Amino acid sequence: MDPIGSIKIAKDSTFAMLLAAQRRGWSLWYMEVGDLCLLEGVAQATMRPLMVQDDPAGWFTLGDAERRPLAALDVALMRKDPPFDMEYVYATYLLELAAAGGCLVVNDPRALRDANEKVFAAHFPDCVPPLTVTRSAVLLREFIAAQGDVVLKPLDAMGGRSIFRVRAGDPNTGVIIRIGNPSHPERPGWPEEGGCRGWDAPSTPNCGADGRRGGAGARVPGCWRVHLRGSVPPADERGCTVPCERDGGYQATR
């Protein structure tokens, strides 16, 4: 998981799982991605016993570190947040070896690589509004012109970060598209691909073409930017929730 000392326990779903598992008598072991390793063909990790408590003044206690095979665990939860970079991909390779050794890895490492939370929607064209994925400024402009009102969303961000609503004829269109370019100085670390996803109505990414909710999410009514991680943060002057984390590409809302 991400560093446990920096999580927000009031809304962190991983922390909620840890509390629930501990209440049910499970032993907890803490690892970060950098603790994984492969030694003599065995996926292992430097891990520490963990105890948690629902106390903002001190919510965890770690024991002494020891290196153990991942297959010695009953269950390994992959709870590292994006960015979905090569470090993340390499971690899934090691987790696949742990799964082959008998450890239940949640979610399946291959699914974590293959089921991109935005592009995967293209497998269900009858369930989603118009969608395009591209880094081409020409194609993005054509898509904006055709849809009239879109939201551009980066493929490698999440939680409302770097999302822009653009209407046809918006004078800021060119600047927004340039920021989405991986070589742009204001967009360090963006991937080789950009992307754009078209939505038929202002809503969450869990909506269908008619704008009806199809999944869980929290947002300020009438706002096109969704917040999917716990309670809704304070709204800004436009009524939109404050961006919180990272996803990836460029998406659209009409």
C-alpha cells in the first residue's frame, strides 16, 4: 500500500479494510511496493507486523521488519494508488508469482494491468457514451466540435485532478490540450498517450448515455467533476469538488 503514515484514515478504504480484518482476528503485515523482491525464483517482501486503531492521533503500530515469501500469506491486497507507472507494472509481475505459489492476490495482478479504469469502457460500447482516446490535438478538437461540451481527463490521474471542461469554441482549448502533452513543462510525468472520453450528460464516470448513475460516487449536484474516495470535500466557488488524486488521459462530458 501507500505509506500508511500519510493516509487520511477518515476516508481511506484500505484503512477500513485493515480495521475490519483486525477485528476478525486476522494478522496484518505491512508492505510498500519498494519492499517487494524476487530471490532465487521466489517472490518475497520485507514486511512488518501491523496493528491499527481508529485514532487520528496515532492510527498504526509497526513491528520489526522481516523478509518472508509472499506465498506464506493467505491474502495479499494490492492497494497502491496510481500513477500506473512501470514500478506498478513490475509489482504486478511479482504478485503473479506470489499467486502462483498459493497466495490469494486481490485484485488479480493481470487484471490490474489490463483493465484500465477508463479505456476498459471501450469493451462495452453499448453501455457508454461516445469515447475517444488520443494524443492528437486535431482529433481532440474534432471530438470537442462534434460533442459541443466535453470534459478532458488525463489517463494517468484520478479523483478529479487535471480535469478540464471544454465547450466548442472555448479560447482555452489549445492551452488545455498542450498541458495534456507529455512534453509540456506543466505536465511532468504524463504518459506517452493522452486520451479523451466523451460523456452524454454532466455526471460521474459511472453514468450511462442517459446520464443516470450506474455506480457509486459522491459529487456536488450539477458538478461534472466526481469525487469517489470517501466524503465529499469542500466545494469551490463554482460548486465543484476540490481535486484530490490521480487517474490518466483525457475524458469528456457533454
